Amino acid sequence: MPDERWPENVDEIIEEFADCFDSMERFELLFEYAKKHPFPLHIDDWTDENMVHGCQSRAHVTCVTDSEGKIRVSGGADAQIVQGLMAISSFVINGQSPKAVAEHNPKYIEAMGLSQILTPSRANGFMNMISKIKKSARAMLE
């Protein structure tokens, strides 16, 4: 289900998750993505300011712009599920303009079948992470 709102590489990720046989396979793939975060946030850089509140685990994200004014998200978490969600979101968000990120809709999580396997508290934490990223992007526009 290609979508112009996310980069082509996300279609490949969606297909990987769609090919999973069951929830356990999706979790295993999510754990693999946890190790692939393009810009992991080292634990020494975890602060109260970049903490994702309302997340079941300790999770931290930062947003900066690169030399071309595009967003780069770094993240870290003490839970592999959250780290995997951060990595996938980073693949989607990195390289977009602050305006695009401020309007970000994480519907790719549904397309991957992840919304069905996340507990309500994990889903809430994920949405809080996305909200924090969008808030940072809106601040960059001011």
C-alpha cells in the first residue's frame, strides 16, 4: 500500500511486516529494527528534557535539522519494542522538512500490523513520542 507521505524505503518495511506469519514474528522483526536505528541516542544523552513522558519504558528523542534544513530524529529506549518503533519512525521522518514532520501521521504503524500487537500503554507511549517529535518540528517553524 504505497503512500506519498512516507519514503519508498518505508514501503519495503511495511512489506516485511505484512509478510510476517503472526504477532511473534512481528515482535522479532521489531527487535531487529531496534538494532538498526539510524541515529541512536546514547544513554549518556538521555535527559529530562528529551524524555518521552507517558511511555511505559524510559524513552528519549531529540530532533535537529541537518545542513539542508531537514529533520533528523535520534532516539533511545530501555525496551526493545520501543527502540524498534523509534527506529521505524526515524526511517519515516528523517529527511523530511519541519513542516512535513509537524503534520506527520503515523499510519504506517497500522499498515505494518503493529497497532494490533501493541498494548494500550505501548501504543500511548508511541503516540506521545510522535507528539514530542511533532512539537519539536513545530517549534522549528516559529
